[in-house]
Amino acid sequence: MTVKFKVLIPVLIILSILSIFIGVVPLSFTDIFQLTSQQQQIILVSRIPRLISIILAGVGLSVSGLIMQQLSRNKFVSPTTAGTMDSARLGILVAMMFFHQATPLERMLVAFLFSISGTLIFMKILDKVKFKDPIFIPLVGLMFGNIVGSITTFIAYQNDLIQNMSSWLQGNFALILEGRYELLYISVPLVIVSYIFAHRFTIAGMGEDFAKNLGLNYNLVVNTGLIIVALITSVVILTAGTIPFLGLIIPNIVSMYRGDHLKNSLPFTALLGAVFLLASDIIGRVIIFPYEVAIGVIVGVVGSFIFLYLVMRRSAYES
Amino acid sequence: MVKIKDVTKLYGDTAVVDHVSMTIPKGKITSFIGPNGAGKSTLLSIVSRLIAKDEGEVLIDGEEVSATNNKALAKKLSILKQANDINVRLTVRQLVSFGRFPYSQGRLTDIDEKMIDSAIHYMELETMENKFLDQLSGGQKQRAYIAMVIAQDTEYILLDEPLNNLDMKHSVQIMKVLRRLADELGKTIVIVLHDVNFASVYSDYIVALRDGKVIKKGPTDEIIRNGVLKEVYDMDIKIQDIDQCRICLYFS
Ligand SMILES: Nc1ncnc2c1ncn2[C@@H]1O[C@H](COP(=O)(O)OP(=O)(O)OP(=O)(O)O)[C@@H](O)[C@H]1O
Ligand SMILES: [Mg+2]
């Protein structure tokens, strides 16, 4: 099991270096000791911020997915499949309409309020449905997300804001520049708190009665988890846009190999999330060079295939 | 000591636990028996604060259970429910380790590790301690849950049909472990059983429930009687003494 860490960390480092050197402005490894001032600018203003934001978003979203799956006790629930992301986008729209001068932090707070409400509504629905089929639940979540998404589109359309909203629809790191991604650093302490809560999240995942028997304040733990998820989702959407499926596939892959004890699986999920997102971004940048395919598209395509595979693997396993 | 005073639980208009009172003595094994739907699980869940009651009191060492601090209670009382549909991928050892959570909050000490080892040993799970729960059979899983409760090392242990899914050998093994926990460590054990013979052979006291009411309670030999069992189960059960055990013949 430790072997995996030994593999993933070098991979992350290599991908990070690659990521810095790939781009429209040419930059080769040999230039590194004699950078022109233009190259220095590019690295500091664009490439490094891009790299950091990809890593933070990858870590944040996959950890969010892991927490949601644990707390909802369903492997197919994630920010994408529980209305969290769609609600956050509705929040951003509301912030744009009513608070024109809002700072990024204020926008984030509005987005957070919407995403936490959306997630809580979904969890309430989850409580109410009797038919707890593991595949049915995320479908309910996707439908719920689509309803919220339609409301967002409708309002945006009425107010001529469709153009502005689309940048939050599709994840894209090309627009990340120094000064436009720092909000993502909020996810760092949140991931650390998640790790501190790893035991509690794991116990909560065994159900309310189990948690109570072990003296855990179940509601407190669940609410803490959902707040963390909603905050991370909001900052990622505000800076990089929507990145679908990441929070779904990464924790599922890690769960197969390392189980669901978050003390073991959380660091791994975080690392694999960063590696996967970084690799997807690099692919998106080279595939039709010098143009870029938005990362949301790459992750969406690869992710939906892996998602289908996971669903089918599960049905095969159950029958 | 557990004192149950006039406890009632209503679902809609029906009282599934109906003005039940009893005292559960310390350091003994008390079995709840009764037909399906008698209210055994409900009563156990009320005593362990997992569900709220509508009337009455449950006092554990003189303190009302629903008003006791949850964290403190987890070191004093443990409950294993009838159905545990955990679909979390944990290894047996990880699960059993969670039994120590009330004490260590996740940072296991040497003492915790020793308790985990001995709980695993009690349930003969050494060979599969690193297997994931979803790779185990129903009975092996059940033993892992019981091991967790043993690791929790509480004065009061409540088990709802712990012999579910277990073969004869392991059923006997678990009842013997429970006997030792009561006799050597002074644990107070309350257990719901469907097999009256296990209740007859291993428990000190029996409470017979039906339709939410206590039909009769008392020392084992006062309950394992043809008349009482007839009232509880509507069955004419022959009882024979074999090797100083009272065995019920209920197959015909
Ligand atoms: N959540 C609930 N809502 C409504 N009725 C319930 C609920 N839980 C239990 N009941 C009813 O309460 C009665 C007692 O149930 P309980 O589970 O306590 O029975 P039991 O004695 O444990 O039975 P078994 O031997 O089958 O486990 C049953 O008639 C059941 O239908
Ligand atoms: Mg029951």
C-alpha cells in the first residue's frame, strides 16, 4: 500500500514540472537558468498560479466527494450528483445580480449559502425516499441539480447574464492568473480539518445508531462535513468553474484499494485527485495545441466513462 | 443497575411498548424473549437511548439515560442492533478499533491495542482481522460487530439477537464469552434471543414479552415452564431436563 504513495508523489512532481513548461509561449527545460523577463512573467503570473489552482481544486473536490459519500452512505453521491455545484452556481448568479460590487470573498459566501442549502435539501430528500437504491439516489440528485440549473439559466437569460455564467459552467484553468485564484487557498485549512475529522466521518458513515453508540455527536459531524463540502465546492466553482465527476470517481477508485477508513483513504484521495486533474489539464492543453480543450470537458468525458464502469461493475457485483 | 419505569412507546395509536417496568440486575445475563413484533428491539433501543420514549423513565445507575451525556454514556453502555447494514469498507480490525473510540477519540494507546487484540481473540477472528467486512460471511461479520462491542468494554452490554447468522459452534462460543464477561468481569448483559434453549441454558433472568407487555419476568427456571411459554408463544412446548439444563422441545 505504501508503494502507491511512492508512485503517486513522483508522478505529481513530474506532472507539475510538465505543466509549467507547456503553453503557447515556448519554454524549455534548458531555459530555466536564463529566463527572459517575459518568460519569468509567464511563469509567475500564469503557469504557477495555474498549477497551484489545479492541485488545490483536485484535492478539494475529491476530498469533498469522499466526505459526501461517507456521510450520505452512498458511493454515488458527490458535489456533482447532489445539487451542490448547481446550487453554488445559482448563488453566484444571485451575487452578480444583487451585489454588483461584491468582492470574491463575498461572492463566495453567497455561493456557499446556496450550495449548503441545496445540499441540505438533497439530504432531506434522501431521508424521505424509501427506495434507497444506490443508483437511484444520485439520479434524484442529478435531477434536483438540473432543476436548480434550469432556474439559474432562466434567471440568467432574463437578465442577459448567460455569457457571464458560462465561465462558471465549464471548468477552465486557462483563465487563472495571479490575483484570480487565491480564494482557493481557503480549501487548504478545510482539507486539514477534514483529516482531523477522519475518524468521525468514518464512524458517521456507519449510520446514526452506530455513531451514537460510540458517543459521537452525529448531527454535529454531519453538518461539519457538509459545510466543508459546500465551502470547497464554492471556491472551486468561483475560481476554476465546474469540474464534474472528480468528486465521484476518485474516492471510488481509492475505496476499492484502500477501503473506507478516512484516516487511510483521505490523503490518498487528495493526492490522486490532484494527479488526475493535472493530467487532464495537460492533455487538454496538448491535444489541439496551440488551442486548449477546457478541463471540464476532458474530465467530463473521461469521468463519465469511469462512472459508467463503476456503475456496471457494481451491478455485476450485485447480481 | 438498569431501572425501567413504566415505559411506553407509541407508533401512531398502538403502544408497541406498553407500560413496561423492570429492574435489570447488575453482573447478570438477562434475556428478552417473545414472538416477532413483541417490542423487544424497541425496548432495547429505548434503554440504549437510540430511540425516544413517549412515557416513563430509564435509569442507569440512577441517571435518566436520555439526559446523560452521550460521550460519557458510550463508555458505560454499548448496544448492538439486530440489523447492521454497514456498507463501509473497513477491515475487521479497523471496525473493532472503533470500539475504543469513546476512550481514545481515534488515537489508540497501547492499552487500546491490547483490548482490540483480546476482543478479536475472543471472537476467533485473528485469521481474518485484515480482511474487509464485505469479504466476510454473514456470521463472520456478526462476530466482528460483537468483537467491536467487546472492545468497547462497557459495564452494560445490550445485544439484539447477536446469534443471528451464526452456526451452532459460534453461537455457543458467543454465549460462553458472554457468560465469562458477566461472571469474571461483572458485566451486565441484556440480550434478545429467539432460541429459548439458549436463553434457558445461559441466562440468569428472563423477561418474556408479548404485544408490548411483560408477560412474566424472573429467574430462568421460573420462566422456562410450559404454562409461561404457552402464554408467550401460543405453543404447547414440552420441557425436559438434560444434563441439568432445561431444554424446550418446540419442533412439533
Ligand atoms: N419505526 C416504526 N414505525 C412503526 N412501527 C414500528 C416501528 N418500529 C417498530 N414498529 C412496530 O413495533 C412493534 C415492535 O417491533 P420490535 O422491532 O420492537 O419487535 P421485536 O420484538 O424486536 O420483533 P422481532 O423478534 O421480529 O425482532 C412491531 O409491531 C413493529 O411493527
Ligand atoms: Mg427485534
